[in-house]
Amino acid sequence: MRRTFSTYGAKMRQANREAVATVVALAVIVAVWLVGGIGLAGCGIEVFSTPIWIIGGTIGPWVAAVVCAVVLARCVFADFSLDDDAEAVSDAASAGATGAEGEEARRG
């Protein structure tokens, strides 16, 4: 989804929000891995002659990663360009410099 941000600061806040959400997603995936792998290690359950902790420690985090990626893509990440504001800022800075020179000429 394409979003528009009015300032460079707003874009940086969005980038920080995405970074924090990604770290949270990583923590969720690690927690699923720990619970599915180590948490099930004490069980004597087997599926197709494979201990359940192996399945829980491999398939569980994979499923969690897919779910986290979909949630991040749909709810958190935004498609925006950092270049748009950089051009506007440089144009404003050059216009401001011209304006300041013109102001000095009017005073002088």
C-alpha cells in the first residue's frame, strides 16, 4: 500500500515503527521456536516415528514466520520514497538562500 507522508520526520517515524515491529516479530518467532522445540522435548509423543519436539521446533517457527511476515506486510509496512522530500528540501534550501540574498539587497 502506498502512503504519503508530509515530512521527512514522519517518514523516519514510520521507518522506526517498521523496525520495532520487525524486532517484535523476531521475538515471537524465537518464542515459538523455544516452546515448540525445547518446550516439547520432555514429551514422549512421536508422529511418524519423529519426536514431536522436532516437528514443533522446525514447522512451528516456519509457520510463525509466515504469519508474522503477512501481518507486517499488511498492517505495518508502508511503501514510500525517501527521495521525494530530499529534492523538496534542497529546492526549499536553495529558494531560502535566494530569498535571504534578496532580503539583504532590499535592506541594503
